[in-house]
Amino acid sequence: MTERETSEDYLAGYAEMLAAVCATGRRLTREELEGLRSRGERAAEAGLGLRALVRAHLSAARTTHPALPRAAHDHLLAAVEQAVDAFAEGHERAQLLAVRQEEAARREFIDDLLYGRSDLGRLAERAERFGLLLSHAHAVAVAEGPEPYADGYPVSRGIESSLVARFGDRRILLTTKDGRLICIAPADEPDVLAHFAKQAYAATDGGRVAIGRPHPGAGGVVHSYEEALNALDLAARMSLDDPVLHAADLLVYPVLTRDRQAMADLVVSVLGPLRNARGGAQPLIDTLTTYFDTGCVAAEAARRLTLSVRAMTYRLERIHRLTGADPGDPVQRYTLQTAVVGARLLGWPEQEL
């Protein structure tokens, strides 16, 4: 069928209804209006555009117009206005329902994908509908900011527009989960996640972005996503100030905490004596952290801590006396630094181990 013939399928009895309305000057009945709304819904479900359908209604009214007396012309215009409005309402209602169903399907797919639920074969089939080929390797970037974000927020729309303008259709999926922005991209498109990180950092007013390592298959998306989340959690615990974190650069930390009890024993054994210092252990741990972060350059560490070099030297000597480990000795320095990293990972001394 042609488009016009298809449109006319939804106009059966329309001209007769207009003629009846104009003959009496009445308004359309509730049943007639509901019938028009139902036709509008069915037309939308059949994939017919509203503009073509409105044109068909106006064309039918034009055919009716010459046969009417002049006095009935105003009644015709009022009836057409009512009819088109009801038909369009039904069409829009069906479109809105379709959009909501699509959004629900997309959200269900994303939840299944990021949590590793559902049959992997079925998940791969659904993924193609949303632009992903799970037979390839993917990497996931996760961004968080000072407030939660959701699909449709200005921040989300702005980042999506930037990605589309820059990369077009490259099988990229941008979404949100638990208030965070998420970008899933093919592993051979590293520029996509780099651009996402740049845009997300700016759009979230200096938020933080973590990028997981590429992994193959549907399970690989889950793995990369969890790596990104763990990197964000690690950054918070370790007070890392890098705006963009790569999970590949942080692999040493999970290794250090794999045996949590052994790490806790090291922290308490090496750093426990610092609790006897005036002010407690935390100021001296902060001193060691800054000292190690500056490559063990006492002058630079003193500047960052707003201390004199003499005060910095005194603190290092105090640490040496309390712990028995010399921060200036390469072997003992390694033990101290590992213990300091462990303390930050485990939240000591705020949390008892």
C-alpha cells in the first residue's frame, strides 16, 4: 500500500461523522473522540507519522467542505479541530508509551550488563539493539561528581552530544548508574574514553573519572566496570588527586590488600608506636605520605606541609625513634612506605585493625 492508502485506513467513517456534526451543529461525542484517540494510537503503533495523518484528515475535510451550506462552515472547522486534536492525542500517547517501554528495556539491559545477569547469549543479542557487539573487547569509564546524575540530565545530554559530534556512530553506549556517568566503548577506540573523561571532568565541575582495563565478551564489560568502580573507591581512600584514574596503573593496591590480615599486622607492627606521639599517629603518617610522594625530598615535603625544613627533619627523626625504621634508609623506607599505603587502604588509625 502507498502511504496515503495506509493513512486512509484510519479515516473510515470520518467524512460521514463530519457531515453529521455539521448538519446539527453539535460537538463530537465522547465515544467519537475516544474512537479517534484509539485510531491515533493504532496509527502510531503501525509506524505512521503524525504529519501525514493530519494532512489526510484535512484533505478529507476539504472534500466535505463544498457540499455544506455556508452556515455550516464554522461547525466544520470546529469539528475538524476536535477530531485532529483527539487523533493527535492518541498518537502522542502511543509514542510516549513506546518511549517509556524503550527506556525501560534499555535500563533493564544496562542493569543486566553491568551486574553480569541474564544468559550471555541472550545478552549479546540484546546488546546489538543498543549498539554494542559483545563479541569484541570493551572498556568502561565511570565518572562521578559532586551530585548524582541520571539519563536526560543536562550534564548527560551535553556529554552525549559531544561524543556523537566527535565520533559519530562507533558503537558507544553512554548511560548512568547509581548517580554516576558511564561510557562503554570498544577496546580499539581508546580516544572515545579519553574524550569522555575530559568532557565528564569539565561537566561535573571537577569530578573524577576512572577507566577500567579492556576485557572481551559480556563478562568483560562487568569486569572493566568493577575495576573502574574499585579505582574510584581506592582514590577516595588514598586521597588520590588525579582527575583521571586508570585501573591498569593501580594494580599494586589490590595486590597489597589481597591478604588483609597480613597487611593489618604490618601496619600495626610498624606504625603502631606512632600512636604514642603527641597528637597521635595521623600527623606523622601524613608526614610520611607527603615525604614519599615527593620522592623523599625533605625540602619539597616541608613546603607542601607548610613546615620549615628543620621541623620536617625533626618529624622524620621522631618517626625513626618511635618505629625503629629510618625513612632515609632504602630497605627500611620500603617497609615504612608499604605500611603507610596499607594504613591508608585500611583506614588506620581511624579504624581499629
